[in-house]
Amino acid sequence: MTKKKVAIISVITVGVALTASYRVWLPLERPTSIQTDPVVVAEGKDIYSVQCAGCHGTALQGQPNWRQRKPDGKLPAPPQDASGHTWHHSDGDLFRIVKEGVQAFAGQDYKTDMPAFSEELKDDQIEAVIAYIKSTWPVKQRKFQEQVTASGQNQPND
Ligand code: HEC
């Protein structure tokens, strides 16, 4: 093999390795902040009605008695509006919950009906649906959630 070929192959190998590792930590590191741009919010609203409303409610109201576990031990879908606690989570955590599902977030032993959307939704669609949910919150919840996002802290028990 010529030196040039070796050099090209090394560049490709390093490139592939970097891309692979980038993908592995991507869900943990991104996004640091999700903007509620009106165009993105409108896209997110459509995605929400198709993918999320069946469980979380067309008006983001959640399922009845959502704080009480069902006989199967799983929680009903909580509201996504200000009456729930979605706004206690940082943008990064919300992104991860939607992409990887609650189980990946809470541990393999945790039984939940919240699916992972990594197959159905692209990253920017996940960001859009979160942007839509955020856009429905009153100022108080938005400010609180902004601070949680900025602090990089999770609220683990909420
Ligand atoms: C099959 C029903 C179902 C669908 C569809 C569903 N969810 Fe959920 N979701 C749940 C349940 C149940 C929980 C509560 C999980 C738990 O704690 O066990 C949950 C929890 C969540 C949470 C965490 C909320 C919190 O306050 O901790 C977020 C965020 C969320 N869902 C977003 C979404 C989004 C966005 C979609 C659509 C892309 C979606 N969900 C679709 C059932 C569903």
C-alpha cells in the first residue's frame, strides 16, 4: 500500500470512529436548549397530535388519576401542561425521555408505557414536539424550566 493510501484509510477510519462515538453521546449532550420558534412549534403540534395525544391527551391533560399506579404497576400518562411535571425537566432530559423512552432513563427494571421514539422521530422532530409542549406553558413554568435547563440539574424524583 502506498503512503497516500494508508493516509486516506486512516482519515476514513478516524472519521468513522468519531462519527460513531458522537452518535453514542449525542442523546446525552444534546440539546442544551430548545427554542420555541413558531414554525418549529407548529410542526411539533402536528407531531404531538399524531404521536403523543393518544396517551397524553389532545389538550395535554394526561390520563385520569395520573399520579396513581395502575394494577399493572405502571403509571398512566401524565399531563404535559402546567398541571403535570414535564416542566420540572431540563431540555436535555426531555429530549432523552422522548428519544429513548422513560425506561432507558429510569432503569431497565422500571415498567412504563412511555415508548422510545428513536425509530419514529428524527432528532429535529423530537425537538419540535418538545418546543410545542413548552410553548403551551405559562411564563412561570417556562421560567422555572429555563432555569433547570441552564443549571444542568435533573429533578430526579419528579
Ligand atoms: C402509549 C402511551 C404513550 C405515548 C404514545 C406517549 N407517551 Fe409519554 N408517557 C407515557 C406514560 C405512561 C408516561 C409516564 C411514564 C412513567 O413514569 O412510567 C409518559 C411520560 C412522558 C414524559 C415524562 C413526563 C414527566 O413529567 O416526567 C414525557 C416528557 C413524555 N411522556 C413525552 C411524550 C411525547 C413527546 C410523546 C409523543 C412523541 C409521548 N410522550 C407519547 C405514555 C405515552
